[in-house]
Amino acid sequence: MTPTPTAPDRRFHLDGFATLTDALDFAAEGPTGVNLYGLRGELIAAVPYGELRDRARAMAARLLAAGLTPHDRIGLVADTDLDFVVAFFACQYARLTPAPLPLPTALGGRDAYVEQITRMLSSAQATAVFGPESLLPWLRDAAQAAGARFAQQVGDLPEAGPTELPPPTPEDPCYVQFSSGSTRNPTGVLCTHSALMANAMAMTKHGLKVVPEDRAFSWLPLYHDMGLVGFVLSPLVAQMTVDLMPTGAFVRRPLLWLDLISRNKATISYSPTFGYELCTRRGDGAREGLDLSGWRIAGCGGDMVRPGPLLGFAERYAAAGFARSAFVASYGMAEATLALTMAQVGQGLRFDTVDVDRMERDGVVVAGSGARTRAFVRCGAVLPEHDLEVRDADGAAVSEGRVGQVFVRGPSLMQGYFGDAEASKRALGADGWLNTGDLGYLIDGEIVPTGRAKDLILLNGRNVWPQDLEWSAESEIEKLRSGDVAAFSIDDEAGEQLVVLVQARSSDAEARRTLTDDVAAVLRARHGVEARVELVGAHALPQTSSGKLSRSKARALFLAGAFRQQEPA
């Protein structure tokens, strides 16, 4: 078996499509397609877009033969395999609305997973759910609890003969995307074909400036918008071959990501900052045969973009040909399909070193030096046909260099949260502007995200960003890694307190006391705050589906007493 080719001489079209099926029908005329790799980096499926279209249309007929009807919502467990990819596009031809669902977490149990999937199916008002054979007992329990009619493998669908498949319209729903933090009360973003096409075209044509020689590679989970839209749907719209590796393979062997980029000569790949950090910690840029010189867009997104780990990656892999100018910082969210801004291709990271005291006290951005500074990365100007404003608490737009809430509008925004009119109304104004829930500032027309508004900690009249505290501890204490610290505030009988949870790997009592004291000392020295430092187990802090720290869930678990009885790792 050989992978589908890059095919730089293929017919190339970036002038837009009305629907996702139009894009697949066009891509089917060429030799490019999707390649799926296994846990050890072995090629397990190579599917040209023409074959994908034929398989999807055949499965669409089988979905309809099973009694499903247009606009039914269908839960799809988003494993990185051929069943999911074909089923997603089959839903498009059948005019069904897929809702990608996560796999169980490595440390999660049956009950937690069934509850999570039940909530998602209920939120989407799903008619059916499909997934791998190993998960069917769990999925059937979730389907029954959520009122879905059945749960099964797509391979067990009834056979069907030739079936008329009326094409979707641009305003038809394309899929329901649960945001990465949707767990307790999941709200699914309803994305139409027109919104998807607007975002995919803005990204590929204007943001990434895709050319016929490009080839994409990803390990990102396909139930997350960056994995699904960024590396399944957008490559298709650009008729670009994409190589997909399971997220589990990256977790076990992060360097496999780089090896396959090198082997396949991929030119576009994205990761949250922690992915680059893992490769820096575990890898060697001089490893035999590794060639990253063709990687022209090393995208950064999905979490706060941190310059330190990225510059460390560039230094570590310079010997393999990686160019630091390849970094492209991006900002976006599922509510806007995926991307809202992208830094200019080829310029690398640009960041401001800011006086934290002025930012916390006055919301003003001025250059700083010394210990009380923080580097924030510029994530580029808003994509064409979209608008972005930074507003104060009264809703008035503020000038550049002032921190406020980020608002956006444009053709790739969601219609709303499916089945949740109240949540939609809170997020989307009657004038079409979306309150992103993020804080940031503008400089030279570029957005600089600084954090989530709901995470902001108010201490003694100061606005303290929790990620500042977390990063200080993780970067200055040798035993800590990225994602080991969660900071938040609570109100109890003693008043407002800053709580800092720290993952500890040692069971030695003296080592644990030292770690607690060191974290408190760093935060006192760097930020002038007194923190209640609590040690938790080595893998205790919760993550979102995209691998980011879930600060809000960590706080909820702490308040529920979930960490009290934990044994040292």
C-alpha cells in the first residue's frame, strides 16, 4: 500500500464551494486523498478523494435505509479511522447532521464515559449513535438513557441499492461541534455548510496561502474543531492530501509526529503549545534521517500560545532543518467554525513583553522589563470578511493597547448552540456580534489573546491571570511540567482565597513539603500573591478533549472534595 500523493500538478481550485459535498465532488476528480496511520506509524488506509466520495455515497444510502431521515442528528465516535471519516461524509450526502463524540480517556472509567456521551446525545437530540465494536455496550447504555433509537457499528447498516440523494443546501446544518470544555452541560455549536465553506476558504486561501505543493499532517483528535475542520475538512476543500495519525499514538510516541512529517514531506501541521514542548523534552534534532526543512507552516493554536516552549522547539530541531519562521500563531473557536485570525505566513512568532502590574491594575499594555513581565504572542489580523473588536465592560470598543473582551462577527459564525436558545442569546447579539468570552488587546491591527474572562482572578483590586501563575511555577520549578498546575480563586468563610493545585509525582514527605513551599515562594516573589498550595496526584488535573488543562473543572472538583483522599503518586 502506498499513500495518496501530494500531486503538485493536480487541478487546483480555491475559488470556493457552496457545500461540503460540492468540495468533495470536485476533489474526487484528482489523485489526492486521506491516509490513515496506526499506533506504530504504519499506513493502514490510503483513500483517494474519489474513493472516499463513492464510499460515502454508498453509506449514505445505507443510513437512509436504516430509517434515518434528513436533518436527524447522528452521534459518531470520532476515532481516527476510516469508519469515522466515511461516515462523516456519508451524513453529508444523506443530509444527516453528524455530532462527533470523544473516545474514552485513558484514565476514565465506564460510568464517567457513559454519562458524558449521554449528555452529548441528549444535547444534540440524537436519533442514533455509531462507534467501534469495543464501545458498543457503553454506547447502547448512553443511547438508551438519551432517548436515541439505536447504537451500532456502521458496518452493520442494512444493504441498500441505488438511492436518490438530493444535495444539501448552503444553509443546511453540516455538523454539531461540542466545544472542548463541554462536559457537565454540553452545548453543541451548529455549523452550516455556508459557515464551514466561509471559514475553510478564508483559512486555506488567505490565512495559510495553500499552494498545490502543500501536504497536511495531523495527530489532533477528530472530535475537536482543530482536528476535524483544520485537518479533515479544510484539506479536502483545498484538494490537499492529508495524513492522519491517532491522538493516542502521539501521546505514546510524540516524536512519531515529526518522523511522519519528515517521511511524507508534509508542509502544514498544527499543535497546541504542549505538543511542541513534549517533542522538545523527548527528542533530539540531530536524530538520523529527520528532515523538517519542508515544514513551512508549523501552526500554533488550541490554547494560549507560549513563546518559550516554541522557541525551545525551534532551537532543538534547527539541526533537522526546522525554521523558526515557520511558526504561525492562530486564534479561533468552534463558535466561529475554527479560525478567526492567523499571523502572517513566514514571519514566525511576534510577541510583546508587557508590564504585568500595569495590565493587572489598569488594563493598559505597556512594554516592561524585569521579573514582573509577561510575553504575549500576536495572533494576526482577523480573516477576510470578518470583523473583530475589543470592548470594555460597558460594551464600547477600546483603543489599541487596552485589554478588554473580544467580540467577532462574520460569515463563519455559528447559527447558535443547538437546542439552547438562552445560551445562544447570551453569546450572539441581535447585531450578529459574538462575545467570545476571551480577553485580549489589539496592536497594529493584530489580536493578542490574554486569557478567558471567566478565569480572571480578582485579588485586592488586581486582575490576575491564572495562566501567569501556572506558567511561573512550571517554568521556575524543575520538577514541574506543562499542565502540572491549576490556579483559581474561591470564596469561603475566610474570604477570597487563591488556590493552586500542583501535580506531585513523589511520595516522599520531605520532597512534597519542599514542592509546596517552592510553589508558594515563586508566586509570592513573582506575583506578590499568597496562595493556598495543594498537592494532587500525578495525573489528577482534568483536561479538555484537546488536551488543555480544564481549570473550571479542576475548581469544581476541588470544591467537591475530590482531591482530599488522593494518595501520592
